[in-house]
Amino acid sequence: MHLYGTQTITKDGHLMIGGVDTVNLAKTYGTPLFIYDLELIRKRARGFIDTFNKMGVKAEVAYASKAFSCVAIYQLANEENLSLDVVSGGELYTAIKSGFPAERIHFHGNNKSYSELEMAFDTKIGCIVVDNFYEIELLKEISETKKQPMRILLRVTPGVEAHTHDFITTGQADSKFGFDLNNGQADEAFQKVANHPYLQLLGLHCHIGSQIFETDGFSLAAGKLMKKISDWKEQHQFECTVLNLGGGFGIRYTEEDHPLEPKVYVEEMIKTVQDHVKEYKLSMPEIWIEPGRSLVGDAGTSLYTIGSQKTVPMIRDYIAVDGGMSDNIRPALYDAKYEATIANKANENRNFTYTVAGKLCESGDKLIVDAELQKAESGDLLAVFCTGAYGYSMASNYNRVPRPAVVFVESGEHQLAIQRESYEDLVQNDLPFSLNKVSVK
């Protein structure tokens, strides 16, 4: 069994995370429960930042917070000197409420509303990553009305296809994101913003996909962007000060995944950019990156209580847990694979094969198919690994199931980061029926 971060197993077979017994966490906070290993998050963040520092390259490492956003995680990101990537007004609002420095916030999104962009100006965030021509016109209107400058990057699609699931590949030509680098859209966008009195173009941004386990895609994308920057310098005397190569750095979900260390990605990016700086006789830009999953993904573990069981003779054995697709939609959405252990029997042999079903009224609500586990009994605790990214952030109230609690653990201590929703929370925005009754003849 592969253990992540600070995970250990006690003599009595209990899974420990951050020096805290998961059995005790279940007793304290209930299940389902998301548990985040802060030491592992800090280690990953420093792995990116320290590599840039050691290589003497000016950079910003922005936490791509769509992976998991809440006040406490933003405060941790600030503590680790990360910048912040937000993709909605809600994430921006949460970041501001957390006290995160607005000047280190970057705002993404392919359909930012007027009110969201106004919020970005009013809170004086550090940069807006511009995604389309419609957004350019909104930014011009808002900046001219407020007579307020805003730093921007142009997001481009370089035509680089990452080795990943089709739904999470975003840098190829057929994408809802960004200006196409190869058909003239990026050049047209440049012309529209380059000399604007309030929009300050820093450079280019791309994001080629997610769950990427090699550096070739990043190098190829960086080369394409640097060529375009060289063209703009030659044609328009444009000096690029920022090159944002996005995120997508992979993590280990199962034994089939072989991720690289943060420094490997960063070192290759720096080498590629430096080579092209020399080739095109450019000034070295700042390099910005946006790790999300690679910061929090395998730092998160979901803890469930096992309830019912069902045997389908000659086919499979099911165990059901007290959560499911309402707190982890990825298996149903992406066919995502996970590994697990019974947290109160973690030292026992894994001689049994179960399909782990959720409690939602949906036949596709299966968290793991054919999981190799210890013998399962009702009341046991199931720990599903690597659920820190796109678990809670994509959670729903399907079947009117309350969202789980989230707890942070570190150095033997634990704290509640997000309270468990109550049934009262589920109806707090509901209103009673009030239309006049219509008689039916």
C-alpha cells in the first residue's frame, strides 16, 4: 500500500495523517470527512518556489485554487508565499475575505461577467488573464470608466496536446479557452490591447492540460509562446515581462501514475525559456506557473464509514459508504481511479476485492471498482487517497446530501477548516410556494 506525505500506520492498524489518528478524527468530526496533510502541501509549494530561487529566476507560483478553495487554504497559501489563481467572483470574494494580498491574485475564466471584472478592479488585484475578444471590450469599458489601470496577460492556445483525459486537455486548438496562437487570433488580440492607456499587457499565458507526467509538452508550448513574443518584439517593439506556462503537473492516484518532482518541471521550463531568450535575443521574462492538483491533490484523503454490503454471486461484492458522487464526482465524470484502505485495519492483509459504492440514488455512483481491501465490516472506516483536488470543490447537494466537513492536520494537531453542512443549511435559501392556485377545469 502506497502512503502519502506524513501518512503512517500504528501498531493497532490505524491510519495516521499529520501525526493524528484518523479513527479519532472520525469520532471528533464524523464522516464523510476530508483530511488535508498541511506538511505535504507546504513541501510541494516550497519545491516549486525554491527551484526558481536556486536558479535565480524571478517567478510567481500561483495556487490554482479551483482545485480546492476556502478561507483557510488561501491563508495557508499566503503563509507559503504563493500567489493565487481564481476563476470566479466567488473564489475572488473568498480570497479577499481571507485577507489574501490582492496584488498577488490572478483572475482567470472564459466568461467573466461585467460584475466580476468590476470586483477585480475594485479590489485592485494583480492581474487579469484575458481569454477572448468579448472580455477585451469589457475591460476597456471598465478601465476607461474608472480611469484605472489593470495588468493583463493574453491566454493563448498553442496547439499543444497534453497526454491526459480529453475533458481536461485545454491547450489544443479546439478549446473553449484562449486566443488561438496559429490562426491570427492572438495577433488580433495583441493589436486591441497593446497601446491601450489603462490595460498593461505583461505577456502571454497558456495551460496545456492536467495530470501531465512529462516535460515535453511544457517545453513545446514555451517554445511556441517565445516565438510569438519574438515576433511581437520585432514587429511592434513589445517587451514581454511575464510568461505564464500554467499548471497541469500530475500526481500519483494509482500505481499506473508516475509523476515528476516539482523541481523537474521547473528546471525544464527555465532551461527552455532561457534557450529561447538567447536564440531570439530577448530579455528574460518572469516565469509564472499555476500548480493546483499538485499542491493539494495527494495531500487530501476522504474518510467514510462503511454501511451496507451486497454480494452479486460470481460477479462482485459491493460495500457502500456514507458519501459518494456528491463529494467526489470524478469517478463518474472522468472515470478517475483511486486507491483506498480500511483506516482502522490498515495493517491487515488486503485479500478482498470490493466495489465501493456511494449512497446516492444513481447506479453510476461508484467510487472505486474492484478495490483490493482488508475484510470490510459495517462500521469500518474507509480512507480513499488523493481526493484533495476537485473533491470538495466539485461537491454538490445531489439527493439533498449535506457537504462534508474539512479538517487540516499537522504536527499532531487538527483544526476544522470547513464545517459540515446541516439539513438546515440545505433549506436556508428555499422559499415557500406562494403563487395563486390555478383551478383546473
